[in-house]
Amino acid sequence: MAAMQESEAKRLRRDSGTGNGAAAGEGEDPALHSPVSGFTTERVLRDSAREKTLFVHGKIDDQEAIVILEKTPIRQDTVDEMLKTSTLKLEMKNDIYSTYQLQAPAHLNEIKTTVICPATEKHVKKYLRQETFLIEESGDDYTAITLPYISSQSFSVQWVYNILEKKAEADRIIFEDPDPNIGFVLLPDFKWDQKQLHDLYLIAIVHRKDRKSLRDLTSDDLPLLKNIQEKGQEAIKKQYGVPPSKLRVYLHYQPSYYHLHVHFTSLEYDAPGSGVERAHLLSDVIQNLQADSQYYSSRTITFPLCADNALLLRFKEAGKL
Amino acid sequence: MAAMQESEAKRLRRDSGTGNGAAAGEGEDPALHSPVSGFTTERVLRDSAREKTLFVHGKIDDQEAIVILEKTPIRQDTVDEMLKTSTLKLEMKNDIYSTYQLQAPAHLNEIKTTVICPATEKHVKKYLRQETFLIEESGDDYTAITLPYISSQSFSVQWVYNILEKKAEADRIIFEDPDPNIGFVLLPDFKWDQKQLHDLYLIAIVHRKDRKSLRDLTSDDLPLLKNIQEKGQEAIKKQYGVPPSKLRVYLHYQPSYYHLHVHFTSLEYDAPGSGVERAHLLSDVIQNLQADSQYYSSRTITFPLCADNALLLRFKEAGKL
């Protein structure tokens, strides 16, 4: 196998030296060209229509393999050539708008391909996407299903307490209001490497330990929420020069951990978890509580859950999905 | 120039007839099919390496034009054929990992192309990448700033009326409730090529012409909104087999055009515009109107606007940014 792989690689390297690939494969046996021509698909692990990627699990010569396909970005410097040398199929025409399917010369439209072979079960799990479902949780569902689940799981938020008590990550805190009722610490989220501002991501973690999530909030929490909004925005403006008009400030429901926290992300950054199905703008939360103190305890709230999430199983058992 | 274009177009069409893409446009005027072969690029308005898109401004026969290119999602049902019939150029090999550039047959690797011609300065602005800012629009701001702006601009929604009156895109409608008060048509959004379900994207456009946006909605509109939710979900389940628990159903504020419409996107698809700063879940809209008929006319609503958006300038002039 190793020998075969080596010669395969050498041959491929030779081929790649023959030019831009416009006539790739002509008159040659396609099977010789590619380790993936003998690939047998078992299942798609994940795909993204937005990013034009596909992750497939299968076999190459009886060995477990993963093939990752990703279309390449459209290059500005080849667009003129592409438009001149492609064929188009008209799909739709309406007024000034028309749409086509364009078939470009292959060398202007490559697909980045990554092969992992032999692949282990860990690789498969890493790339497998879980199906997600929208849950509609009424106030009663929260009390009957979600709250008992949260209590039974005794999720550890020790790491949060470590931060609040300066036992960990103390050097990462960029702002703190130490007030036990309306205070919080503000620090960069792990997802942000702090090397550029366009994916700025900070988290405000409240000092009080008796608010698990959005569901617990009432008008009593307005001073806390307004304090986070005002002082969080102010600290980010001071530290990074990013004004409130460039910040998306929101809570998750369900949150990843049941200790109240607020996300601050750059408006330019399409942050994971900032979709309408999971995020709640802090400014909306404040307004809703001003109008109705019971807004979040009584309202049906929609959120996504993965297929193997234990809470999803409880909703299923209760006949709610 | 025109003659060159014509012969170019004829050649292109002949070429397209030799592959599997023969069907489209056969026996029709070829010049209609390849408007982009005579396209001259002026500048790139926007691109996304993540999404594999490119927006170009230029000219077609002295007319202003915008060409939007977007690589199509990788289809699961063609991946076996693609891997068997493509050529690969080895880029890197390290242990169990190797990467290649794959050159696929053109018909398996199309590029969705949208042409807007003649394009106006507004179209150019729409697609030009701009800095964005969050606006907080109170109910009074809407009356004093936004509504006069919408009225003064007289945005054309003729293309919407063409759809509602079956003058265009009639064959694309997958469901219609013809009721003049609570009825709507449901059709695939342009962004969706309908070849796979994971980026499913449909739009419900209401028949009534007197609702510009979320701001106009009151409890009087609950029958309309519930009808869209129920029958839209039902039609999508029937047509595509996608259940309501896999659908994100929402309105935009600000919308792209001021004729009420509702977005239906696959939950798996991280659809552009589905972020919390612009999207409003239909189920939340219904609940909010049930609790308070004036919810959307009185509430401060947050939304993003581009730096050169005329409405943003009005907010600036009013000292609101």
C-alpha cells in the first residue's frame, strides 16, 4: 500500500507539471489519476451549502478514508477569462434580472480535495455533523422538562467561578464591575485570538450566581442588564476602539452553560451562534422586560438542539417533537 | 462588437450542446444565453472566500451591468461520479493526510450566475461591500425618518407584482393561497438552486399590497401571519419532505423590498441575513402581536445598515448615529 501510494503520488506530481490542466485526463485512464477514483462512499458526514464543502466517509482499497471537498474561492484575476470561455444555460429571466448555470473550464474552477487515509473513528466523529431540530419550549415546558433536566445534570460551572474569583484567567479580564448584584467581568472568548478586530468576541459573566439563563430574568434584572450593556460597550470602546454601533450584544437560549452571561461580537463577524434561532439581542431583552416582567418566564421560546442532546431526548419523551 | 458577441454566443451554445447540459436554450436565440461573454469588468464590488462568491460591476454592450458569480454547493448525489471522472493534482502529502486540486467535469461543477442589466447606481450600491452600523430605530424614528425615506424613494416592487400576477416566474411557484387578505405565493428564493435540501430557501410573498414591513403589522395581521406559517410549512413538508422542526421562518427588518414577505430557510443552512441583528422569527412576531397589537409599531428595533445607505445618512442627519 505504501509503495502504491508513493508511485501514485509521483505520477500525480508529474501530471501536475504538464500545464494548467485544461486538457486534464484526455486519453488517459482516469482511474490512474486519482486515489479517490477508487473511493466508495459510505455516508456524508457533513456539508455546507454556504461554504460549498462536503465531508464524506468511505473506503479506499478496504481502508477507512475521509474525503473533504471544498470549492475554491472565485479569483478576481481569472474572472474575465472565465466569463469569456464558459458556456451558460439560461435558467430564469424576469425584468432586468436573469440567472444562468455557468460551466467554466476545469482549470479555472478547481475543487480543493483533502484525503485522510487510513482514517480512524476519531476522525469520523470529528467531521460528523449532528442533525439539529428546532424546539418550541413554552413556559410550562421549561418548568416541566428543561428545569428538571438542568437540575439533574448538575452541569459544572466551576470554571466560571474560578474566573469570578480570580483563580483562573485573571490576566484575561479586560473590565470588571465588582458589584455583587449588578457587577460582571468582561473577557475575550476563547474563540477569539485577539489578533484582529473583525472577529472580536467577548463575554460578560455576571457575579451573581442565581441566574441560569434568559428564562430566569424579570424586570428586577433591568439594572443588571443595563449595567452590562452600558459598561460592556464602554470598556470595549476604550480597550479596542470599537463603538456600540459595531457591536452585536446578545444572550443565547439555550446557553452553553447555566450561569448568566452576555456575548459581545463584532457586527462584521458572522459569529457562530448569532443566528435568530439562538440569539436574543440584549436591547430587545431589556425592552421586553420593561414592557412585561414575565416576558421570558411565560413566553414560548424557540431554539435548536442537536440530535444527541439529552434535553432533546426529554422533549421527545414528552411527545413535544 | 455585437457581431462578435453573437458568433461567440453561437459557438458557446454549440459547445454546451455537446455535454449533458444540452437541454437549456436549445433552439432559442443564442445571443440571449451568453450575455456575459461580452461583459467588460470595471471593478469587483464584493467577494467572499468563505462563500465562494464574487460580485462584479461592468458593462454589457455599453449598458451598466452587475454579474454575480457563486459556486454551487457540492451535491451528494454526484460525488461518486465526480470522484470517478475528475483529475487530481497532488499538492501535499504528510502521513495520512494528502491534499489535491481536483478538476471536475464542468457539468458537475457549475457556477450560478446572476446578471442584472441594465443596472442602476442603487444596484451597484447594494452589492458594494460597505462598513455596516447598527441603528436603533424607535417607533418615533420610524415615523419621522424611515417612513418619509421609504415614501420618497418609491422603490419599485414591479417584479413582485409580476410574480403575484403570474406575469413572471409563474412556473416557479410551489404553492399559492389566492385569498386577497391572508393569501400568499411561495416560491424558491433566487439564492437557492433547488438541487439539494440543505440550503433550502423559499420566500412567501403576501397578496395584499398594503403591508410594507414588520413595522406595519398589528394583531389584525395575525390571521395572515398564521396562515403563512401553517400553509407555508405544510407546502414545504409536502413538496420537499422538510418538517417544520427543520425550518427557520422569519422576516427581515429592514427588508430588501417594502412588500411584506417571509423567509423560509433550512435550519442547517447558515443563511445570509438570518442573524439576530436582522431576522425576526415569525413565531416570535405572532406571539408579540398576540400580547401587544402595537408591539412592532412602538418598539425600538435594531438593524444593520451599510455606510452609504441613504437611510443611514438620514439617521446621521437626525443626530441618531
